[in-house]
Amino acid sequence: MLTARGIGLIGRSSSGRLPLASRVLVFQTLRYSSKTPFPLSSKEIEEQRRIEKLPKWQQWGHYFKSEKFKKSMTVYYVAGFGAMCIAFYYYMRDRYYEDKQISHVRKKYQADPKSLSEYEYLMLKSIGSDKLRPKEEKKYRIYQMMRKEFRRKHIMDKDIMFEPSPEELDEWYSKQPRISIKKAPVLDEPIDEKSSANKFTNAENPHIVPAEDTTDFYEAKAQAYDDEIKWEERGMFLGKRRRWLMKQLKGDVLEVACGTGRNIPYLYTDRISSITFIDSARNMVEIARKKFKEAYPNFKKAAFAVGKAEDLVKLAGDDSKAIKYDTIVEAFGLCAHEDPVKALKNMASLLKPGGRIVLLEHGRSTWQFVNNHLDFRSEKRMKTWACRWNLEIGELVDEAGLDITYEKRVHLGSTWMLICKRPEDPINSDEKPFINKLMGTEPQSISRG
Ligand SMILES: C[S@@+](CC[C@H](N)C(=O)[O-])C[C@H]1O[C@@H](n2cnc3c(N)ncnc32)[C@H](O)[C@@H]1O
């Protein structure tokens, strides 16, 4: 077919203009060779050329504003709606199977709690009022991944139940690609057995530097500590978190690893009966003492002690005469302890019945890219701040055998705000799940007997 340019080459007059007959021919040829009934006008061609010269992103902008795009949107809407329907169908199908399985497990539980497998127990616990412990939560997440694959494979078998054993889960998990830690957590082992410490990720993470006694570091750092840390803390708006921490205090209070007393400005003395500050570095305690006296000169029930969190039980006296506390609080201390699990266990044994341990700590994040950074800089952090900032705090609490009644994570999940209790203590009315508060019922615990 002739093109406009081809025609332009024939029959041009000396003045450069086409004779009328040729112009009619060009017009007709353009009209028939064009996809639209009328060819582009010279203005439109100019506009097109102008757009072609623009950077790619501006060309896309013009495209999105054009009529052509608006017309094609119908196709995109229909395709998007179709994709959403498919996703919705898969989601609802998954919910349907899960519901079926839940009622199957509930029946099993009513008949004989001991008959529940580990997965079934975790499933019931997760939908009930009990909070899964950090280790349990991780394991349950792995079971859920396995369940999704199981459902894909048994797409047509409506009645088949997902009933994996821990061994099957282990085998499946170890075969998954791109998982650096191949062992799924082991739940049923006694928590305080030394061997269990080697089975979870803090021990398996090669980027966590070995624990050490950081007392000498903080003795030397004490004078400069506040000046050096304040900008990091201001940047993270940590004041707000410290205020939350101190709002939780009541009765007789012990602050472990008090440092230079950075929590003191947020203390509500009218809510507490007494407060004891302890830290392994004497120089840090001295600064805290001065700060406290300046801030609350009339509050006389304050004590200051030098000692390690790992020796708390010894320091508090033997069991019959031991001093006990309503609230034990610690901020950014677990990262600096030689044995954070022992420190937490000690705190638990110094609690009065119904007492709480309130923690504000930094550790592993919920985001992998943050964890990569924490791991990468872990040695540097240890050198500059004597702090192991990539510890999985939930695991430490779990290993210490404590229950978590409140958990909030901020700063991309790397700052942990936790309230913990001993398993034998009941939960308070304000800690009950919303549904129990609403119905005035007691939360039911799931137990395999
Ligand atoms: C990062 S500073 C935190 C200080 C303070 N809690 C705050 O929020 O600013 C860690 C503190 O833990 C103290 N510490 C380290 N190991 C300890 C231990 N085993 N027992 C008690 N305190 C310890 C250090 O002396 C230091 O004051």
C-alpha cells in the first residue's frame, strides 16, 4: 500500500506544493491506509512527535490521561474484578476447610483432650482466649504454611483433614527453600533444661555476639552515657515509650538495670509504695540516685543498690524473708546481661502473687531487612554500647517460663513493650480478651491434660 511519504515523493511541483489531483490522492490514500476513518491531523502528528521526545515517565503520564487509555480501562476493570473474584474464592475455600477442621478438632477435644495432636492443640489455643507463647506462635505459623500446601495438593478432597505429626512438619520444613534456620521449634521439652536453649534461634543465630559481663563498660561510660544516648532516644521518641513503662508501676517496685535513671522523669510516685533501683555498675546507680533526689526530694521510700540481675535472688535474701515486689521493671537491660534468661527467672521469683514484670526492650524486628541490619552491625553495637541488639526477646521470655499478658512492638517491631506474669498467676480483669469482658465470662484455657 502507498504511504503518505511515498506519495509525497511523486508528482511534487517546483514550488514544493502538490498539485490538487495529487493532494486528493494523498488524502484518499491516507484515509484508506489509516486504522481510523480519518487520519491524524498535522496538529496531532506534531503533538505525537512532541510526546515521543519526552522522557519515558512523562510519556506514560500522557498515556494515562489519553482517551485511548480511558477506553481500555473497561478491560482492566473487568480483568481486575475477575482476579479479585478468584482470590476471594481461594480465600473463602481456605476458610471453609479451616472451619471444618476446627469443628472436627473441637469435637475431638470434648471427647478426650489428650487425643489432640500438637497442631490441633496450637490451633485451638490460637482461636481461644489463651495467647500463644512466642515459640508456639512460630511453630503454628509453620504448620499453617504446611496446611496451605496440603490444601493445594488435595484440592478436590473436601473431607480429608490436615493432621500432621511434629516429625512430618520437621521433614517438610527442612525441605523448604530459602529458609536459613531449618529446624522448627520444639515445644514439649521442659523450658528450663539447658539443652533446650540450643534448639531455638537466639542460640542458632551466628550473628548474635557471645554474652559478656558488661559492668566495667558501663562503669566507664556512666558520666558520658546520658549525653551520648540522648540523640538516639529523641530520634526514636523513646520518651513516649518510657512513659508507658512507668505508667504500669504500682505497689512495691524494683527497677532492674536502672542505669543513670532515664525512666525517673516519667515516674508517678503517687501510684507506688516504694521503689528500689539496682544496676551492676556503681557509677550508673550514683547518677540515678542524684537524679531521683532532685526530682522527688520528699519521696523517702527509695533505695539504691549495686548488683547483678543474675544474683537478684541471692541479694533479696532466702525464701522465707525474701523481699518481694508488685512490679519489676526493666528498660533496655536484657541486651546487656550476661544471662538474660536467668535474670528474668530471678525477677519472676521475686514477684508477689499477682505481680507483673514490665519490659521495654530492643531486639529482633518483625522485618527481615531490619534484622539484616541488626545482624550486620551486631559486633559494632557490642563495641560501642555493650549491647546485643539482635536478640529475640520473645524467646528469652519464653525460656524463662513467663506468660505474656500484653505485647506491643514499635519501631518496625524492634522495640518490645511487654507485660509478663508467672504462669500460676491468674490474669487481671483488664487483661481479659474483649469478648470475655463483653460477655462477663472467664477465658477458658486449652490444655492437653
Ligand atoms: C543500655 S543500659 C540501660 C540503662 C537504663 N535501663 C536505661 O533505660 O537507660 C544497660 C544497663 O544495664 C546494666 N547491666 C548490665 N548487665 C547487668 C546485670 N547483669 N545486672 C544488672 N545490671 C546490668 C548496665 O550497667 C547498664 O546500666
